[in-house]
Amino acid sequence: MMLRSWNMFFLISCLSLSIYAQDPWIIRADHPDPANYYGITVANGMIGIVSSPAPFKVKEVVLAGAYDLYGRGRVSNFLRSFNLLNMSLDLEGQPVDADHVQHFTQKLDMRQGAFTTTFSVGDKADVTYTYYALRQLPFTVLMDVQIQPKRDIVVSGASVMEAPDALRDVENYYNEIDRPHVLISLLTSTAKSPTGKLLMCASNTFLFEELHGQEPRVIHEMWDNNRHLMKFSKALQAGQSYRFSIIGTSITSAHHDDPLNEAERLTIYAKLQGRERLLKLHREAWDELWTSDIQIEGDPQSQQDVHSMLYHLYSFTREGTALSPSPMGLSGLGYNGHVFWDAELWMYPALLVMHPELAKSMVEYRFERLAAARRNAFANGFKGAMFPWESAATGVEETPVWALSGPFEHHITGCVAHAAWLYYCVTQDKQWLHEKGWPLLSGTADFWVSRVERSGPGHYDIRNVVAADEWAENVDNNAFTNAIARANLNYAVKAAGILGLPANPEWQEVAENIPILKMDDGVTREHASYQGEGIKQADVNLLAYPLHEVTDPVSIRRDLDYYQKRVPDAGTPAMTQAVFATLYARLGDRDQAFHWFRDAYLPNLNPPFRVIAETKGGTNPYFATGAGGVLQSVLMGFGGLEITDEGIIQLNSVLPTSWHSLKITGVGTQKATYMVKGDR
């Protein structure tokens, strides 16, 4: 692929997507165009809220781990949860909507996990509202509303609880709990998921700043079966700033045995914590996350974009769960919310070096579904554990039947083992390795021993797979599949040695005899029948990083030069170019590395918040897979970080010419800091 002129594209991108690109933490949009608007997500690893260009509306609420069988593909899909933050506001009886507001501005504060909208309503009032997915409370959200009257007015505010169309058997409740020190008005709804498998519940309440007994009177109204509200009115004087909040909880029977009562309990708990304490704990939690940071000096736009990528990965994962993010995280229903290799190979490494406790949840997700992987291997005639290409709640295969990747894209099993081994390498946690790493590594190694086909003494083929390059279907001896299988087998042998356990002797034998094919000119052949076709995504180049199957710089560059020319400009996912960037940085080629760094995501950005789509010109953000790939190009490419069997080290590296320095803080379990200085 020929290098393109990026100067003009980069300038146009910056001007069209944000004129506040210099701020490292704030992504701001003035007067966003509703017809060309791609929402940005506020999330806490469990609940995601996607923004809308309409005042007091959010596009959707997504809850991690909530799946049911409905929609396309006859497989489990993510479910939209109750929209528990939508509200309405009337000023002097006039609804506040897009037709009646001026100076409309929205901004995401990545530092504090807060999304704020401000606008004016004629000569009546200035309005600001901010919502949060509270980091310290996994199922709870908070919205602050502040009104600054320009003249004496009467304000009417309503919290509107609405059920998504896919849910059924909606039940609406309103309850008031009156105590001497507090009055709690609970707006609550429940519904069944499409098949009735899950009970989905949400509850919210107002937080007023008035003393108990002086707060506005709350009235409940039932609109229809799927929607009800609670509202209040307040007379305000000119210049009298007024603030109220809505606190709410969304939870399902996938998360709790009694979700209806728990939704109300958690809402009551949050209300009686009080607004100030809730925000204090939320900000402290984000402060802790940002102790692990990437700081770029000299390129403000790259700094903001890298912060956005890191912010989204932090937002889509959570410590202490057994959940793993889908390609679109909690930004919507993309890819049905399923978990692919996107998690292990693309998002996981950046999270592992920055916050091992977040990455641990992703490995735990696979460990808890190990029994399902063993059943999957059995059903396909193999031994050991065979992980599904698409996984959801239970760990069974969830790929739609029309996609051949379900039965054939077997490299996912090696990717799961790769993630497990890297977790041990970074943490050096032998107890974890014994209890959870070893079952994963040994089970997946046993799968590969049964998966290979003996083709004579000392030759073991892996036939009939969908390659990592998914345009190559039902091919033999795919480079990445074979290399990840070899790595998986070697990881199991190493783990056995560390733990003093017997290793299956076939692991080493098979690993040494799985072929990695070459062309006549020494280029690694993608698969046995490959003849130079275009490729959808990185495959062969992954053998150099992260697998270290190809280590000679001459060979790495030869493979790069060959395959980068076979990636078309359209239709390929963002992480492919990120691998090129990582490898060129490690080879010391700063110009090529920076070119591919930018090519990995700049053409994929959508307005007004620079959210990343899967492909160039795509419209399906937020593509967390691509963000994970680009972050690896920064951390492991420009930053030179390397995960070895003994932990994290730093290799020699180069920076783009415009980057004066790169500082990576809070790395690994030691919370180390690594610095790279540019050539100035």
C-alpha cells in the first residue's frame, strides 16, 4: 500500500471532528448535527449509557452480561436495558426540546467519567446536566441537573422510565418510603426478556437539595404499559440557581436472584449516600484508574485520542467480575455483545500492562466457561477444551449458523491460552497459575494435540480452518492458527515446569512439528493455498508480534512489506494497521510506524466525539478492538514494553518525530513508570 499524504487529511479531521482537540481530557462538541451524530459512552464496566443529541435523552442503556435469544442469527444477543435517565423538563409550561434550545454544547470529561450537556432556553434559563455511570457502584447511574433562571419561572421536571420494545410483560411500580429523616419516591419497572429467560428491572428516585419536608412534591403518572414517570414542579426566581439529581439502578436476574427488590435497594442505598459522597467516591475510583496513564508530549491530538482509547477500555471492563468485553464494549448492541478473540488478542494486552486486575476479569470469564469449552471439543470430536468463536453468557458456541467462523475459526482457543499465560507472566502469581491458569493451558493444549492431523513422522498439519484473515475460509496450515497452537502447547509445557506437574509428552512433540509455511522468496505464507490475495486483517504479521514466532528483523520486514500491500483501503478492521505500526516501531522505522498508527484509526473516526468505527468510513462505533490494537502500538511499539516469562521489560524504541516524549505510568503489578525521549 502506498503512503498517502496525511497532512491535509489530519488537518481536516481535527477541524471537522473537534476544534478543542488540544485538551488531553475533554472531548467537546458545539452544536452537534443530529443527522451526523455518533454517541459516546459513559460506562463503569457493567452499565453503559450512550449519548444522544436530543436534550435530556440518552440513546440507550446497555448492561453487561444480559443476553437472550432474539433478533438476528437465532443466537443470544445483548439486551437494551430500561432507559432510566431519560427525562423531560418544562419551563413555564413549554417543553425543552431541540427546537427550543440555543448554544447547545456537549462534552465528555474522560478524567472523571462524566458527560455534560449545556444549553440556553431563550430568555428563560441556562441549563446544564451531567450524567455518570458510578464507578464504585456497578449497577447505578447518576444525573445532575442545574437550572439558572434568567427571570422568574416555574420549572417542571419528570423522570421518565421507558421499556425497550424488545422486552415483554412490563410491570410498572411506584412506591413512597416515608421516614422521619427522608422521603424516597421510587419509580420502578420490570420486564421479561424476549424469551422470558431474564427478569430485567430498573428503579430510580430524585435527589433534592432542600431539607427534608421542604423538597418538592412528587407525583406519579402512568402513560402506557411501557412508560411511566414521576414529576415535580418548582417556582424559581431570576438568578436563583437550582439543582436536583436522579439516581437509578438497572439489574437483571443474570446478576441477582431477586432483581426487582435489589434494584430498589441499591437505589435507596445510593440516595442515602448523598450526591456529594457518590461523586467523591466516583472521582476517586477514576483517579485510581488514571494512575495508569499514557502521556504524550508534543502531539496534543494523539494525546487526546490515546486517552479516549484508554478511557473506553477502562469503561468497558471492571475488576472482580467474570465478564469480558465484546468488540463494541458497552457502546451498543454491536456484534450481539458477543466475546471474540478481540478480547484476548487486542484489548487484553493493553489492559494487562496498565491494570492487571481489569484483565483478570477477562481471563476469569474464560475460566468459568471452561466446562462449556470441554463440551464443545467433545461435540466436535476433539479432546481437551475448544473455546467458541463467539461466546456470550454460558460459553457455548453463539456464532450464527451462516458464519463459517463458528465451526472453523479455531485459533480462538490458542488466543484464550495466550491471555492466560500472559496474565501469569505479568503477575507471577503461581497460585493463580495452579488453580486457574493450568486448567486453561492444559485443556487447550490437549485440544491442539487432538486437532492436528499426523501426516507422516514428525509432521502435524492443522487442516480446514478459517484463518485469522477471515477472507481465507476452509484452508490448511494457516500461519496464525498454527503459530498460536504452537505457542499454546509451549505455554502448557512451561506451566508444568513451574508448577512441578507432569506435562503431556505430546505437547512438546506436536509443537515442534506444526509447520509454518514459506514462499519461495522467504515470505511467510498465510496458508497452504495462498497465492497473494487481498487480506481482511492481520494474520502472518502477528507471528512477529505478539507471538515471537518470527524474530529475525529481515524476515519481519519482508513479511511487513509483502502483506501491508495486500490490505485494501476499505472493509478491513482498524487493528490490522496497528500491528504494522507496532512492528515498524520495534524495527526503528519511526515514519512508517507513525503512518500506520494514524492509518489505524483516523479514517475510522466519527463525529462529533471522534469515536472509532470498525472500518474506514464505518458507522458502527465504538470499536474497542481497534482501540486495543492502537494502544498496543503505543505501549509495545513506541513505548517498547515487552511481556516476558519473567515480567514486563522495556526494549529499545523510537518515537514519531512530533512526539517529544512518551511516559507510561502505573505499569504492571509494580505500578512502574517507563519513559521514552524523542529526538529533538
